[in-house]
Amino acid sequence: MNKADLVEAVVKVVEKKNLAEAAVDCVMDTIAKALKKGDKVTLIGFGTFSVSKRAARTGRNPQTGTKIKIKAKKVPKFMAGKKLKDMVAK
């Protein structure tokens, strides 16, 4: 499923494509903005979006085998909730 498929699923509920697309965009933008501020977004039963800090480390260039330095950075993280895990497991 991609964004267009998600919008089509929402269209079945709100019956207008422009409203469905606006709703999907709003949800995704709101989650992204909250993560950018460092906040955690919890959707009970679905899961939790958060930001994790990845430490600087030494990696290896797969083509040449030389060692390279990889900078520290923040990455988005998602942990599925129990209800979502149970639905997928069935």
C-alpha cells in the first residue's frame, strides 16, 4: 500500500478525494513535525513513533573495503502496538 492507496481507502469514508488527501497529508505532516521537535507520537493500539539517536561509528565502503566515518544522526523509529501486532499475526 502506498499513499495513493491510503487516500483511496479514506475516500470510502469521507466520500471526497480532496478531503481524504488533505486528511492523510495532515496526519503525516503532523507526525513528522512532532518528531522533528523531538516529541513522541503514540496512537493507542496502533503504535508509537519516536526519534532515536544513532551514534557516530566507523563503517566500510562495500566497493573498496576502506573504512569510513559515519556521522551521528537522529532517525525516526516506529514500535507497533499490541493490537496491530495481534492483527498482523492472525
